Amino acid sequence: MTDTDAIIQRLGALFVESLHIEAPAADTDLFETGILDSLQLVELLLQLEQRFGFKIKIDDLDLDDLRTLARIAALVAARTGTKRVPMIGPAQESVPPKRALRSGGLR
């Protein structure tokens, strides 16, 4: 499995978990088919930032980069700047730091 394939697979999970949409084929145009509406697009941007750990400035936004899962995967790969995309979001368990446990009375 290539890095892009792994990102596309994670994007598919994002679509199901956060947008409540069955993940389309990687080359399906999300706008022309009506799969994404404007509110879902905003939620997609938020989820991309949270799950992949990068920010998207409105000035840098190009809707063509968000047209298909394959293009979104290329955007994620370019923005993260690494071969390995960090696991951030619901797919990763959050472990509290030790000092947070101590302040809560646990030792």
C-alpha cells in the first residue's frame, strides 16, 4: 500500500465517521456529484486540520485540491511534508500526560 493509498483509506474513514457519508471512489468529483455541500466542506476542512495536524489558510484554499479523495490525499501529503502522516484524531487514543494524572489525585 502506498502512502497515498493509506491517506485515502484514512479519508474514507473520515467521511464515514465525521461526515456520515459513504466514502466515494478516489477519483469521484465530490462537488459535481453533490456528495459534499457547503456545510460538509467546512466540516471536512476542520477534520483535515484535526486529524492530520496542519492548518489550511483561507487564502491558500484551492477548491480543486478538495475535488476528489485523491486530490485531498495529495494535499495532505504536501502539507504534512513527510512520507508518514501523523495519526491524530478519533483513530488515535489520547493518553493523558503523567502530571495530569497526578493533579487529578491518581499516582
